[in-house]
Amino acid sequence: MLNGRKSLVTVIATAAIVTSAGMISSGTAQAKPSIEDVQHRVDRLYHAAEQASERYNQIHVQLTQMRGDVHALRADQARQQRRTEQARQVIADSIIQQYEGDSLSAVGRAVVAKDPNQFVSQLTTMSAFNSMQASQYSSFLTEAKALKLRQAATDKQMAKIAALEKQAAQDKATIDHNLAAAKSLLGNLKAAQRQRMLAASRSTSPTPVSSTSSTPTSSAPASGRAAAAVAYAMAQVGKAYVYGGAGPDAFDCSGLTMAAWGVAGVGLPHSAAAQYNSGTHISASQLQPGDLVFYYSPISHVGMYIGNGQIVNAENPSVGVTVTGLYTMPYVGAVRPG
């Protein structure tokens, strides 16, 4: 009887444990992420999208230059093609003068051979080849070799362009995917929660990441071209953030700084990483309004210093162009354009 009671107690206890475990598991599965969790996830998605966007921008800067190089290479190749053809014609004319009658058919095959290798092959089968002037043949070979080198350079550049275009397409897909994921996360929040999350986004200033990044001491007003750049950037506050945007209605981070300094007469590339190499590097203690400040490693975000420890920047699709603290993101360095 005692053993029976023990068995019954064991069965009941086991059932209770299983039931409790099921309730805990069910509760965990149904638990909704906190606003803070969603904010962190959205911020990570935005940052990854911005990294991809800045790579995309940088690729297009490179592609513009590389396509210009290809244009120059093709023009050079065309010139070399003409020189090679002229050298080929000199040899052909020399051969024709040495052949008569039926033998001209062999000359004809050589004359119409446009490929330098085929032309040389035809020449070497002709009995009069050895009587040709050595300088003519040497000149043709030199020009043909130069043409081959130019063709190879053009092909190599075109292969690089194709690879960059493929990378750009992948980065564009990453941007679209991450933006859609962020929108989905935000869409699952109620309006009030979403507003609370956006208000809290980057509202605190973390400790500067760089050991050389001291709190700026300069609060001098902007002047000259810097004043024009700051005025333009500040006039865009409240406008939308769009990946690849450069105004007038929407911007991404490097698009805003490019447009602002463009109004001031200073040309900048549409790439945060490229802009980092487009001016004089300065320390944080030397910052003045209009200077560009850069974030993350590798660099994937840029803003414009406006004084009093603040920047104006195209931040992300949730908040658009806004003013925030200098150290609300991992600070890397600063550049003074112009």
C-alpha cells in the first residue's frame, strides 16, 4: 500500500513538472520583445544597410573613374590599331611588288588577314618573306605587341567593372532587405510605442571610442564657405533619409554633406569613406562648424559639426536629417574640406 502511494505521488509530481515546463515554454514562445530590444535590432539593421549603402556609393565613385579610364584605353587602343594596320599595309605593299601572276593569291590571303598572328602566319609560308626588309617586319611586330597589351588592359579594366557592378547589386539587395526587415519590426509596434522608441534612438552620448577624441573646445561661428555649407545642411533638418539620396528632398549621410559643401563651391564624392580623404585631417579639439566628422570602422557614416558638441546628419530612415551629439556614434575622425 505504501509503495502504491509513493507511485501515485511520483506520477502526480511528474505531471505537475511537465505541465509547468509546458507553461514556461509556452510563455517564453509568446513573449514579445521589449521596445529596447526592437530598437537595438532596428538600429543594427539600419547600420548594416548604411554600411552597404556607403559601399554602394563608393563603388559608383570608382565606376565613374574606371569607365573614364576605359574610354581612354579604348581611344588608345584604336590609335594603336591604326598604327598596327599601317605597319601591316607597308609589309603587304612590299610583298605585292615582289609577286606576279598566280602567286598573287597567296599575297591576297596575307593582305586580308586582319589578325596580326594570322598575318604573320601567312607571311612565313610565302617564299619571298625572307627578302623583305627586316625593319618592316620588326616594326609590325612591335606595333602588334603594343596593340595586344592595350587590348589586355582594356579587358582587365572591363572585368574589374563587371565585378564592381556585381558587388553593387549585392549591396543594393542588402539595403533593400535590411530596410524591409526594419520596417517590419517597426510595423509590429503600436504607434505610441514606436514614437517612444524613435524618441529614445541615439538620445544618449556614449563615451568617445577614439582615445584622441577629446571634447571640442572651439565654438567659433562658421564663416565663408563653411557658413554656407552649415546653413544648407541645417535647412534640410526634418527631411527624409533615403539610401543613395543627395537632395533636394531626401539624403543619405554622405549625400547631405556632399550637397551642403557643393553649395559652398567645394566638390565632394558621394561616399563617406572617400570624403574622409577629401580634406585636411584635424583633431576633435580643433573642430569648427562645417567640418566633417566620421563614424564606425570601416567608415560608414559622416555628419557635419555645427558647434557646441553637436552635428547635423542624415541619420537613418526613422529620423531623417537631424541634429544630434558629436559622440552619439563611434567617432573615428574629422576632416576640414576646402
